[in-house]
Amino acid sequence: MSSTSVPVPLEFSSPPKRICILRLSAIGDTCHTVPVVRAIQRAWPQTELTWLVGRVEHELLAGLEGVEFLILDKRRGFAGYRDVRRRLRQRRFDVLLNMHASMRANFASLLVAADVRVGMDRARARDGQWLFCNRRIPARPRQHVMDGLFEFARALGIEPGEPRWDIPLSEDDRAFASQHIDGSVPTLVISPLTGQRLRNYRNWRAERYAAAADHASRQHGARVLLCGGGTRLESDYGREICRQARCGIVNLIGKTTLKQLLALLERATVLLCPDSGPAHMATAVGTPVVGLYATSNRHRTGPYLSQHLVADGYPRAVEQAFGRGVDEIRWGRRVRNPGAMDLISVADVVQKLDAAFSERAPNPGPDRPADTAASSRGVSG
């Protein structure tokens, strides 16, 4: 397939009947994709939307109104692709929005029959994605990831507007959250670690998290919760934070589903975390995020609605690693220095926490009046 510049917008005599969205992972990027889905639904409410997504990501998105999900389970290897092919064998779509530039997504795209196949611009089309598409979104330099995905809506002639998520939560999910966050006092949720990948140095020191927790408790009367996955590393890290902190911490690491975590973030006052999925989950429910960014550029991958609350060590890390300024290196280039996160001090984070707590009152939950930020979260029941 040869890729050409996509006309913006594509011309349709009538709204497409069926659109397939391809975004398999990760948690943060699928959160970024939801507002694109909502924009399409607002513009074309009769269009059928099918989303090809990963198994873990579906656990968060399940129940999204008006969307049919097809799950590609990477644990099953080629059998996972056969499962998807079997479900798509007799189906054809008007448009494929290939919003995931990876070899795994390229293979998955071959299972989708569609005449119009829209992919990334050449600069963002990693792993030869342009070979699997016949249209591409226009190149826009130095965009946030979510803004880049919004270009897929614009390619359809749809202006995305203000982002909306409306990720559904059950009564049980919210009941779980209310057991731990009753809204009577401010709550700081800390999600301390990122996914473990080779040369992925995005984690802050445990003793610094403990110091930040103590400050939130002492200065703001905050209740502090730890959240995270169930790996041994995360469990050990959580215990170390609790050991070093003087305040009491509720350790929920390994004890929540993704939906329960989203419900906790919905009720939280502030989230503290590095560049990771929970930052974008919290954004989806309108909760301020104090992000810890030194190895990645916050303007590309930071919490979309909390850029002003990011403790940003990236410019200094770039200077140390490359001897250049941020504007002189490739957009999105990561710093692979194990000590980069040490450039973010406790004082840096405390300053951002104070600002975040001042912006946000404790969330009393969906049954009682809340502050303006909470009322615009975009989470459905």
C-alpha cells in the first residue's frame, strides 16, 4: 500500500456507516484515544464504532457506551490474531483509523478490511506503519500525543473540541473507592512506579515519595494512599515508602483493578506519579496530577490538563545527557540516564503539591456537591 498525504478533511457524501479504530495499548495512549471516539460520536451518532484493543486496556475501557471492542490478547501470540481474524472475516469498514504505530498494530491492521486506511504522518509512523496505510494525517511538529491523535478526528472533518472521556464505573467500583476515600479530608494518591522496560529510568526514589507524603499529611491534613500493580518490585517499593514515611499510609499496591483505581482517582484530591498510565487515568476523571518528568518531555507525554503541575527535570536532564537544549533535540527523545530523576527534588514536588491542593477541594463523591473541577470530570455511572 502506498501512503499519500491525506486531504484534511476527507470528503464524505454522508457519515461513514462503520469505522474501525486501532489502538492496542498502552493505558495512557488508550486514555488519549477516548476523546477522539467521543468527538466522532458527537458528530456522527449513527456511525458504528469498533475498537481493536489490548486485553489489559479493555479492562479499563469496558462498557464504553456506543463502542464495540475486539480484544487482541498478546499473551496468545498468533492465536490472538486468529481470534480477531475470525471475528472480522465477513466484515468491512468504511474507514480504518490506525492510531497505533507499532509492528504488532501493523499486523493487526491487515485483519481489517477497509478502503480508507488512515495512519500517522511519516515522522510518527514507526515500524513502517506507512506501508500499511493509504492515507496519513498531516505532520504537526511538537504536538502532545493527545493532540496528535486529535488529528485523526480532523482528518474526518470533525473538530474534537474539549476532551471528554466518560469512562464507565460501576456502583461496586465506586463503593470500593468510597471505603478508602470518604471525602472528609484531602487525599493524595501516589502511584510510584512505571512499567518496567529496558533502559526505562522514570522512577523517583522511595525516600522522596515518603517525604512528599509526609508534607501532604502535615501541611494539608491529607490522607495518603499508594496504588500500583502486583509485581514484586512494586510491592517492595510500596513497603519501603511506608517504612520511611512518618505519616500513616494506606498501601493498596496490588489490591485494585483498573476500574477500582479509576474510581479512587475520581475521588482523590491529587495524584502524584511519574510518566505512567495513572497520570492519564486521573486526567480522564478531572483529578490534578503532579507529574514527575525528567526522562521524557512533559509537553509531549505529560498529563494533558495538569501541565502547570509537572515537576519538570527534563530540560536539565537533556542538557546533562546531550549538551543541548530541549529545542535542539528530536521531539520526544528520551533521556536514558539512570540518575535523571534525581534532578527532581523534594522541594520541587512540594511546591507543585501545594499548588494542586490549593486548586482542589476534597471530593465528597457523586452524591454530594463537589468543586467545579470535579463536576467536569466526564465519568459515567
